[in-house]
Amino acid sequence: MAVAIPRHRCLNVTDDAPTTTPRVQATTFSDKLNTGPSFDEFVSGKEPPLRLSEAYQLKTALVGPKGKQKQITRLPEWLKTPIPDTSSYKKIKNDLRGLNLHTVCEEARCPNISDCWGGSSKAAATATIMLMGDTCTRGCRFCSVKTSKAPPPLDPHEPEHTAEALSRWGLGYVVLTSVDRDDLPDGGANHAAETVRKIKSKAPSMLVEYLTGDFAGDLEMVRLVARSGLDVYAHNVETTEALTPQVRDRRATFKQSLSVLKAAKEAKEGLITKTSIMLGLGETEEQLYDALRRLREIDVDVVTFGQYMRPTKRHMAVHEYVTPDVFELWRQRALDMGFLYCASGPLVRSSYKAGEAFIENVLKKRQASRLETMTADMAGQIKAETTVV
């Protein structure tokens, strides 16, 4: 059985008929703010019942190349996913609730939850743990995570609980992420680093990816997390520089995100850096090329592309649904530009397991290479000592 993602509360839909006139696209940043939700409505997260016309608007967008675009009023088939209902899915959910942990899979309404959580074994299932609570201090216009200026205090037991949960699942690769915590002096960096250390202590062979915020531009905190034992440091630029003010919280900038990725790469030799870009926000080819070029200039290793999906009417509208062949085109372009790997598709998300298989292989090859080097060095040393004797 398949459902369209995101799902809306059908029981709250009233009977007014949908309009057949497409909404005129806002042409300036001010227009877009004026036509969007109010600040109080956005921050509160309290959604009034959806009218049918509003539900219609959430699903209406343009599909196809320029000059041949057509308006659709249903999600394309490639954006529909199965309802999650497997033993692996249920076990992960029960473990999370029992340890009071949160996942970005649930909080961000990820369309891949049935795929990532529904693996046939623990090793095949993947969940992205969201640290530092479920409430963010930022208010990006694409994100459905709750937001507040004063979120609850950190749970001091979270690092231990997270390590315990992950050791239970027996995963070979895990993704961590966190909400932004601008209310904390260190942005939560020490809490994040402690969590990674706990995980590595309980499961030394487990590969750990951390998708971080920008720590308000504090590069010392970036370096602290990068040196905590991570294998992959991820930080999302989310969109092109031109669209950043419309898409992300005003405290986040494209240049600041580049500085975070650069500092992480320089902080630890061999650390893989990764970022993600959403398509369908109104970006141009030139803007995307520029973003990729600047990411390669700072030696970012992995990039992912996914379709922006409007979570609720409080969030910015979808500009267009990008077709699978265009995603494939950008995947090839990224590889041609020198990225080690690129996962690109309508349902790909920054934490999606498609990239993890590749990164896991890369890291294991690096580990094997180091072991071979150490073995060769030891053999050479023994031979030299034997010769001297």
C-alpha cells in the first residue's frame, strides 16, 4: 500500500472547493514573507484545520523542463512511499521511546522512514538519532522540527542512552544529528562530542556520521566535534547562496556553512565531509553549479540532492517537482566535478542510507589500508632488528 508524503490530516479538511487558478508566484523576498505564515503561527507550531483549498495548494506544483512544464495537483508516483509496518520498524520505535530518544526521521517527517527503519535485520535498518531534544532554536522555512527560543535543558544521560541504544541494534554505521541550540554557550558541542565518545567506547568498530548545525559560526566548537572520534562530518548548506535568506533561518548563511565544512575537514586528517542540497525551491542551474564549485574548493567529499517537500502550510511552498532524470543529471555532474560520491533522487535525504553504504566501504578500505601499512612497517622493523643482531 502506498501513501503520499507528507500526509495531511484529512479529517480536518472542510468542504470548500479548490480553486483552479494557480497562485501567482511571489517575485521578491518581501512578497514571499507576506504571503507565508505569520511569525507567531510559524513559531507556535499550532496548525489550524486544513481547508481543502489549502491541502490542494500543498500538492500543486510544476513538473517538467522549462518551456514544457505542466501543473499537477497530485504528487508524482515517484514521491509516494509505503506505510511503515515491519518488526524492525516497531522495535526501533519501541527502543527509542524506552530510552527517551528522538530521531530526525520522525521529527522531520522523512519519507524514507519505512525504508530505513524497515530493514530485514538490525544491520540493514538505519535510524538517525536526533540529539539535544526535539526543539530547535532556529526557524528555517522548510523544516518541520519544533522551534523555541528557550527549549528544555539538555538531558545529561542522553550520551549514555544513545550509546546503549545503538549497541543494542548492532549497526555497523550510525547517523547522529541535532537541533540547533543557540541558547547554549557552546551550541551543544561538548554534549555532541561526549555522545560520539560514548558510542565509540561501547562499539569501537561502529562508523559514526554526525550531521551538525553551524554552532553560530564558532569554529572551535566545530573542531571539537570533528576531533571527537567521528568518521563523517556532515553539515548541510540546504540550498544555493541566492536562496538561503528565503529558505534558512536568518542566522544561517551560505558562507558560514562553507566555513564550518572547511574547518571540519582541516581539523582531522582523513575525515570525510558531506553536505546536502534540496531541489525544487526555485534554484537555477547556474546557482547550483556555483554551489557545487565552491563546495569542491573546500574539498567536500560527498553531496546529496533531494526533492523539497512542504511539510505543512506554515512552510514555504514547493516551486517545482524535479523529475528523476534531472536528479540523475546532477548526480553525474557532481561526480564529474570530483565528489567522491553523490546520492541524488526525489526521496534522497541527507541522512539517507544510500550514501552510507558507499561511505562505509570507503572508510573500511581506509582502515584496511592503514592496517596493511602498519603491518608492513612492523615487518620492516623486525627485519631490520634481525639484520642488526
